[in-house]
Amino acid sequence: MIKINVLFFLLTLFSAMAFSQNMDCSRFHEGKFRIADTRAGVVTIAERKGIYQIESSEALKLIVRFKIAWQNNCYYILRLDKVLRNENKLNIPSDLEFRVKIIETATNSYTQEISSSLTNEIYNVFVRKIY
């Protein structure tokens, strides 16, 4: 009985250690990304460099610039900085903010959990690094 308890404890400990390892999201802090938002039916190209992220969508005829603030290795906040193009005259609140958490990574892609100042709803979006 003691051997079974010790074995169970070791298996639980190793499982917890495997799942608690931190992901390395630093390779996604800068670059160009394709964001496939299947829920909205829109593909956005985002270019992240320094403190800015510029997002463009040909479908929406929209280009916006966000200030990016990394809270930790895998969590960042985007705050609207400037609307660069808005041909469809979409209503974009000046205090627009997105909270983004990278929840899973692969070699050149990741899945992010996103919420915004528009709604408290959280949903997942797939992102692929282009370069």
C-alpha cells in the first residue's frame, strides 16, 4: 500500500512539474503575424516592433496602431494609439484596449486568449508568425 501511495505521489508531482513549466513567448514579442479571427470572419496582419503594434485588415479597410505593454513573457495589453486608415468609418472607441494572453505555442504560431474593453467575453484566436 505504501509503494502505491509513493508511486501515485511521484506521478502527480511529475505531471504537475510538466504542466507548470513556463512557455517561452519571447520569440513572438516582435515580428509580423497573421491573425485568423474565425469568429469575426476577418484576417488581420499585425506587425509588432518596439512599443507599437500596427494592425491592418483589407476586408475592413482599416489600419490602426496600438501601444503594446508586455505585462510578462506571455501576457500583453494593446491600447489604441492612432487610427491610420478607416475607409468604412467604423466606430472605434478612443479608449479601445485588448488584453491578450498566449496560452499555447508552436514553432511559428500560437493561440491567444483575448478580451477587450468592448466586452468581458474571452475567446481564443490562432496566430501565425509570418516573419
